[in-house]
Amino acid sequence: MKLILGIESSCDETGVALYHTERGLLAHTLHSQIALHNEYGGVVPELASRDHVRYTIPLIRSALSKAHCKLNDVDAIAYTQGPGLSGALLVGSSVACALAYTLGLPTIGVHHLEGHLLSPLLSNPKPTFPFVALLVSGGHTQLMRVDSVGRYALLGESIDDAAGEAFDKSAKLLGLEYPGGALLAKLALGGIAGRFKLPRPMLHSGDLDFSFSGLKTAVLTLTQQHTLDAQTRADIAHAAQEAIVDVLAQKAITALGQTELNQLVIAGGVGANKLLRERLHHDISKRGGTVFYPDLEFCTDNGAMIAFAGAMRLQHQEAQRDYRFNVKPRWDLQELNYAD
Ligand code: KG4
Ligand code: ZN
């Protein structure tokens, strides 16, 4: 099995890619729904599903054309089976299974977070197993020990909001559009360091868990106490970013210490944050370790990571051929572990 078609549709991005096990990533195409959900201040699940219906097949066509391949060249189809919005997942899954049935190809249902976890292996230089992964997306904040494909151990996670949510909710309070993570980072560039100091929840909790919901309340209080002129908004954005990045970085470094590993992988949308990358690079190089992150375009949701994770899985497990699909809107990553 060499050429894997990957389809991602778990949330607000339709992503398609073709990954070849010997030649690498041949093509990937993406349609982001950000503009569609913008006016609602968050993802509207029904609109997301309908948009995936609109874009999945055209994106498959354009990925095939970019890769100079035909549908008949594809050997297996990987699709995001979960976690995510059920209606959105159903679109990618049904297209994948219908195509596979028609072509007589095997399918593989991929866990979205496994896609994120393995995505740095698409870039160069790549980490080698074992490593610690800091998974920071809009819905998840987890530290995982990754021993190989299918060997994942949860070291710690957020007990409430995810880091991406903390970025997005702080951004919303500052009047920025959804999803506000990248916009908040941009606003923070003009902020004065130290004017505001926000709490670092659970920094000294002694474990590797996170909590970000208090931060949102602290940002809300600041926005109520001050006149929100341009400089004040930038200063609050600066403080919010500093607080989130500080907690993520310190806990990630503690995880490296506890596992006695020296490679950290950052995956998920918040992994695109420049301050987080710089801070981790600086702190981890100082202790002789290395940080790996996916190329920026593979930090947020994309089809390449699904095609790649599907290809990795197919080296270790049987593909499905019965074409029945069941999406898993909630799905624990550790359920994926191979039996000892
Ligand atoms: O992984 P992802 O694309 O989707 C999920 O699976 O959730 O992550 C999206 C999250 C959003 O919360 C978004 O605001 C955040 O990643 N994000 C950022 C940046 N770029 C995206 N957060 C901080 N700084 C950025 N540059
Ligand atoms: Zn994601």
C-alpha cells in the first residue's frame, strides 16, 4: 500500500492530501471555513457540515491534479473518524467510504489528535521515538509520551479550557474575530511588557495538568477595569499570551524532566504561536534538548497529517474493507494503543 488519500473534516477546515510511503507528501489542498463562521463568533456545526459537502470532492480533484495522479493510483483512503463535530465527521467519512467501496480500496479511520501528534514527522528535521508531545489545539491541551506509532501515554491535560480556547476567549473579550489566537498574538506585538500581570494557573500544582478557565475571567476583569484604548488592548493581549505561553512552556519542560527525554514535539493550532515556539526553543536548547514542530501549514487542521497518520497505521494494522463507518465525536487517544 503506497499511495494514501487522506480526508480531514472534523471541524472547520476541509483538508485533502496524497501521501506516498516512498515519495512523501505529493499534494495537499485545504479550504478554511473561518470566514463562514466569523459573524457567529464560533463554529456553527450545521454550516460546517454543509461546507464540507461543498468542498470535499473538488479538493480531492485538485489534490489529484496537483500530484499528477488519478483516482485509480490510490491504494487506500484515510479519513478523520473522530474526535470532532459529528455532522462534519460524517461528511469526510461517507465520502471516503463511498469512494473506497466504488474503487474496491481499503479504508482507515484516523484519530484527529494522532494526526496532529505525528505531523512533525512530515517536516525536516524530524524527531525520533520516544518523545514528549505538547498537543495544543482549539479543543485539547495535553502532554503525551509517544514511544512509537500506537504507543501513547497521557502525562497531563487541561482540566477545563484548552489553550486554544484561552487564546480565542481572551481575543473575543478584546473585540477580535473568531478564531482569535493568531490575531491576539499579532495585537500583543505592540503591547507593553509588564503593564499587566495575569495569573499562571496550576503552575505549581506538582502535576502536569493545566487550567485555563480562570485566565479568561482575569482578562474579563481587566477589560472591565480599564478603558479599552488601542494601547491597553495590546497590553492585555501581551499579558494573556505571556501567561498562556509561560504555563505551557514550564509544564512541557517539567514533562521532559520527569520522563528523562530530550525531544519535545509541539502539535496543534496553538503550535503556530511564535512566542511559544521561541520560548520552548530557547529553554529546551539550553538544557541540551531539541524542539520539533510541524511546518506552519501543518499546525492547524489539514489533510496531510491524516494521510500520513493513515499510512503509519496501515504499516501496523489491518485496513477495513467492510465500508461500514461509524464516526467517533468523542474518542480517547489512548484507546488507539496497540496491545502489548
Ligand atoms: O488544531 P486546530 O487547527 O484545530 C483544532 O483541532 O482545534 O487549532 C485551532 C486553534 C484555535 O484556538 C486558534 O486560535 C489557535 O489554534 N491558533 C493560535 C495561533 N494560530 C492558531 N493560537 C495562538 N497563536 C497562533 N498563532
Ligand atoms: Zn486539530
